[in-house]
Amino acid sequence: MTAPDPMWTRDDVDQAVARLESESDGISAGLMALDEHPGRRLLEGAALDGRTRDRWAACRADIARLWELYAAYGAVLDEVRTLRARRSRPSRTELDEMARLLTGPSIVVPGVEVPIAQRDLVDPQAGVRRVTFDALVSEMNQVWRRATELVAAVDEVWTQILPRLDRVEASATEAAALVDRLGGAAALAVEARVVADVRKRLDEARHLVAADPLRFAGARPDARLGSVDLAALDRDLAGVRDGLRQLKLLQERYEERMQRVAGLVDVLAADEAEAHRRRAHVSARIARGLPEITPQSPPLRARTAQVADLRRRDAWPQLSAQLSALERDLVGAAERLRAARTDLDALLARRDELRGLLQAYRAMAGGRGRGEDAALEVLHQQAYDALWRAPCDLDHAARLVADYQDAVTTGGGTSAASRGVRPIPGGNRDTAAGIVRSTQGEGKDHGDL
């Protein structure tokens, strides 16, 4: 504020007071905001260490200094208000006094601690000064910048790091809740141990950041906090949490899955019974090479009871492994049973194919005028007897059909097998297949063999 006109009027005083009152309100609001700032409040209640501790000691002194200076500002402003309120038309003396207070070095600035060696003998108050309103506000601005710079720097660190810690903590809390829901630490010892270790490391990280946040100013988002690697904690928790979520899903769908497993065991048992009947049917007709039908449903049914026992004990990790293995083994058992039934059907199909070939080549012999050939008839009868005998030795019958086939196609009558001819060569099968379709009535008098 410039030096006053020697002849200040009431309006000059009122305008100056109004400006200072507005300025005072702004200073008050700023100081209150600083007091309520989250960074300052966290600093106030923390057990600080390192550089942050030293900086905060100076900052607290600055904040206290601001309030002292503000009190000195208000004291003089109140003095002016008191003078102005005495009468509506102040005297010239009163106007001059108010002008002096408003524009001159009227504010007593509280002293700061000065080492005794730096004091003058005649200055026992160690630095007490008188300043103008403008000079006081300028000084307050300097102290304000120092104080807010630290508070803002600390708040920036916490704003960046604390949410990261909170996210990891939230994951740990979720995992811990899942552990409790799925049987507790006794049933999920490994998972509970991981969660406990993560929480311990989080506490270490929080202590480091709370004690000396300036240590981490400007650090990368993925930086370690001392010995604590938050990314590693996240990975550890993610694996545990995903596994626990799967167990929770299993818990929710346990009844549904067990009903499905029980149904599959029942279907498998019924299919096994049918396969045993089918094997008995085929074994009466085919001598060798039948697949075994090993009973698989009884042990699988027993395993469903073991899974149910694990459910009663809330042993969800073991239950998950055993139930998944049981479902896989059920699928495998059903596939093996289908393969065995296919093999059984293939044996009958092979016998029927050989019968058809024999009939086809007999018709071919008749077409070539050799229907009365005694040597061919002997070969035919041998193959026929082998194929229509129960049970049929398919390998032996195949060799006899090959002998007959060779005799018909080559014009001979001796054994093709004795000459090393490959059984049932493929050279004339297409022709034979056509003849089979025209001779399907032969051999029916032997019944369903």
C-alpha cells in the first residue's frame, strides 16, 4: 500500500478496511485449507523418519509462523475497526491515526528463534519488527509456499502409491474372505499362508511410505517400496485368488456337477451291461480276438462317494482335483467302452464280409462254367463250413476264402495258402461286391450264426 494522502477521508479509510477484510478472509480460508489438507493431516499423525521428518519439522514451524503472522495482521486490523467504530464522522486526528495504521509499519511481527550469538545486546526480542500490511502479506506468501510445497509433495506420493497398496489390499481381503468361505486356513493352508504373507509385506510397504514419503517422490509406478515388490505381490495374489474363485464356483455348482457325474455313472453301468450282453452274443459266433469288457462303473461309483466325503469335510482343493479327475475318467471309460463295442461289431462285420466274398466268388465260378469243378467245390465247402460254424475262427476262415478266391480267379484248384498267396487280395473285390448283392440268399438255412 502506498503512503497515504495526508488528508485521508472517511471513504478512503472505509475502502482500505474493506480491502484488508477481504484479504484477511482469503488468508483465513487458505490457512484453514492447509490445516484440513489430507497431506498435512497424514503428516501430523505419522511417525516420520528420514528426509520427510526433517522437512516436516521445518514445515510445522512455518505453519505455526503463518498463524502468528495472521494473528498480528488481525490485531492491527481490529485496532483500525475499533477506531472507525467510535463515531460516524471521525476527527482529523482519528483519520490520520487510522491512515498511519493502514499504510505504515504498524504490525509487530513476532520474533523468530535466533541463536544467542547472532543477537544484539540491545535487541533482546531477537528480531521483533514492525512492518506494513503489504510487507506482512509478502512475507506470509513466502512461508506459505514453503509449507504447501512440502505438503503437496507428500500428498502426491501418497496419492500415487496408496491406491496401489489399497488395490493389493482389496485383493488380499477378497482372497481371505474366499478362504473363510471355503473352509478356512485349516482346509486351505497354502492359500491362507500366501494371503498372510502378502498382508505382512503390505504392512511393511505402508510403514515405509507413511514414515518417509519423500523417499519415493518421483518414483516410477512399478518401483519397489524398499524390499517390497508390489508387482510380485499382485502376481502371487492373482494366482491364489483365481484358484479360490474356481473353488467358489465349484462350491456353487457342486450339486449340479455331482448329479451329472452320478447320471454318467448310471449310463456307463447300463452301457457296460449291454456291452457284456453284446460280447456274449459275439463270443458265441466268433472264436478269438474279442475285446475284454472290464467293469469300470463300480470303481467310478465308489469314487463319487469319496468326493461326497470331501464335500462333508469342506476339503475343496482335494475335491476339485478328484472331481475333475473323476469326470475325465468317466469320459475315458465311456470312450473305451464305445471302442470295445465297435470292435465287437467289427468282428461280426468281418465274418459277414467273408461270407459275402465266398458267395460272390462261387457265383463267379458258376459264371465261368466251373460250377461242377470238384476241386473248387472242396475248397468252397471248407471255407463255407469255417464261416458258418459257431464259433468262427476268422483268421482260419479268411485263409480258406483266400484259397477259394485264388482258385477261382487263377483257374487252379490247389491251396493258395500253401503257395504263399496273401489272404483275400483286393484285386477282384469290387467285382465280388457286385456279385454279393445278387447272391444274398445263400446260406440262410444255417440260422443266425
